[in-house]
Amino acid sequence: MDRTEKISLIARYDSAIDPLIDFVQNIPAAAIDFRPGLPGAWTIREHAVHILDGDTFGYGRIRLAVAQPDIEVFVWDEEAWQRRARYETGDALSSLEISRQLRRVVSAMARALADSDWDVYAIRHAQRGRLTLADVLTLYADHAQFHLAYFRRNLDAFRAASTSSGVTGPVL
């Protein structure tokens, strides 16, 4: 991966959270806690808090890859965290804004390393194997986009439920 590709990946990782923040800022407050009638579905609030947990782990993993290359990292049980860490109590917008700040710190470090060999910076993951700095940045850039699809699905379901229940007023 050359310098230009690294800078592009860093920018993609850094900005991946922005559409989620914009989304949450522009939906009805009631949509944040709406749970679609699908097995195992999470609310937008729960997704946002999960993203913060993921970005917290990502922050640590990326910095570990640089500071202690090839260190083994633990695998976290996302479902257990959602159930036990009380995701329903977290603030969706604050969670995403904190994620943005974590990404900015990581991005600044990664930009400072853009001229070095990123293949030496890696972690070892029990399920995914060896992940280089580029692999981990890509994983977390994609993670935000993955959850944006759930945000949209939930808002669509919220709108449909609001329409079918006869709710009047603005539903974005």
C-alpha cells in the first residue's frame, strides 16, 4: 500500500462516523428507541452505543498494533455487551461523537506513520488471524457503514409503524 492509498484509507476511516451522527441529529427522538419487530433487532440507540464500544476496542487495537506489534487481542462478545452493559441507557449522539473523537486521535497517529511499512504494525485476533494496521482501519471504516444500514432500516420501520398507527405530524 503506497502513501496515497494509506492517506485515503485514513480519511475513509476518520469520516465513516459522520453520516451516522448526521442521521441521528435529523430523525425524530422517538425513532432512536424504536425497535423493529424482527428477532434480535436493536434500537438505533443500542447500535450507537455498540459503535462506541467497537471504536473503543478499535482505538486500543490500532494503537496496540503500532506500540506492540503482533500482540494477541481478545475477542469480545457483542451480544453480551448489548445485554449486560445496558446499551439502552446510553446517549446515541454522545456515543457517536465520542467515537468521532477516538477516530480523530487514531487518524492523526496513522497519518504520522503513512511513510512507514504498515505490514509490521499488526495484531493477532483469535478469530480473524493476523490483522495489519490497514486491515484494522478498513474493518472499522466498514463497521460504521454496516451499522448505518441498520439505522436506515429502523427509521423506515419507525415511519411505517407511525403511519399505520395513525400518528400525525412530521416524521422525517
